[in-house]
Amino acid sequence: MTIQRFVGIDGCKAGWMAVTLSTEGIWTTKVHEELDELWREYGDAKLLLIDMPIGLPSCENGVRTCDQEARQLLRPRRASSIFSAPIRELLDAASYSDANTLSKQLTSRGLSKQAWYIIPKIRELDQLLQNNPIAPKKLRESHPELCFTMLSGAPMLHNKQTEPGYCERILLLEILYPQARMIIEQTMAAYPRKAVARDDIVDALVLAVSALLSSDNILAVPLSMERDATGLPMQITYPPKSLNE
């Protein structure tokens, strides 16, 4: 039987945190400085879930339906964890001030600081997807809090950066993947916190677990796929609720 690999990817200070799980029960974790490097190593995986916007709105509409619908699924406690993706016209802005001004001019809305800080990573991901025709077929946008919500049946009670937040997430992950705590602890020992935070590892792990458990039955919002001006899908994927039933 062919061994299949599933990858969860989250942005971190040093680049990209990748957790890989296989159908044989083998796991690996690695921080990659560049996304192209990560793709070269894991491009043969069956499914890669990444916590980063894929497909960007343009100034004509300014918002993605997937962001709006995902927030609805995370109400009332975790909706704020999903912020609006920047419009494509902002990818080359030189500063936050320039990007915020341009966003207000084109959409009548400002740009959040959170969105500005990840624009370099959004641009890096967008370039990979634009330049590699295979990547959009395997690399799908997801969101850790949406995965946790669907796997548990309700939004998490606590912020992920708090100790209670970590505890509730790791307890759920251990039910679904018994090696979860070992994966997180060994990865934290392998990399300093200036390179990758604990919640980055947890986020990448829940994406990998979600990919492994639901690769043939993964769901997405909106149900009817929307595409951006370049043809990239604008959907946020997540595992079916039945996984924890």
C-alpha cells in the first residue's frame, strides 16, 4: 500500500512550521525558512493545509465570503481570530501607512495591523501558487481555530496563547492523535522560541491531523467555490464534525 503524507503549515518567526503525518504513523516536524523549500520537500504529499490566505479579493468587492462564513462558524468566542484578507492591490505596498491609505481609497476600509504583518508571507504563498500549477491542487487554505471547533464540536474556551488554551487544545489533539504531546514537546526542544512559538506548532499540528483524518471528506466555506482575479480559490477548508463523534 502506498504511504501517503499529510502536512499542516503555519507561519512562524523563522519562516514556516511544517508538521507531517503519514498513513504509517510516522511524523516529522521542521521549520523552513522559505515556502519554496517546503514545497520541494513536501510537494508529493496528498494534502497540505496552510494557515494563510489563498486567493485575494480585489478592490471591486474587497471581502472574501470565506472569511465571513468562517467567522460565523467560530461565534461567539473565536470569531475574531479570523481577520479579513488584504486586497491584492496591497501586496506591493512599501509600508503599513501606504497600505492602509490605499485600502481606504480602494475599499473604504482600513487594513488591520495583523494583516499587514503577514503580507510578506501572503505574497510568498501567492507567488508559489501562481508559478506552480500543481500547488493549488494540493495546497489548501485552512484555519486552526476552525479545525479545533469542528473537531471538538464547539469553539475553544480560551485564547491559544494562554496555558488553559494550550491545555484544552492538546487534550483534544491527544484524543485524535496520541503522539500529539510528544510532537509538540520534541519540536519545542529542537527549536528556540525566537524561531517558532508553541502555538505555531500546535496550529500546524491540528492542520496536519485534520488533513490526515479528512483528506477524502474535507469541507469548506463557502460551499460554492469562489475564485479571485487570478483564478485561485477563495475557500477555507476544515474537517467534518463527525470526526469526534
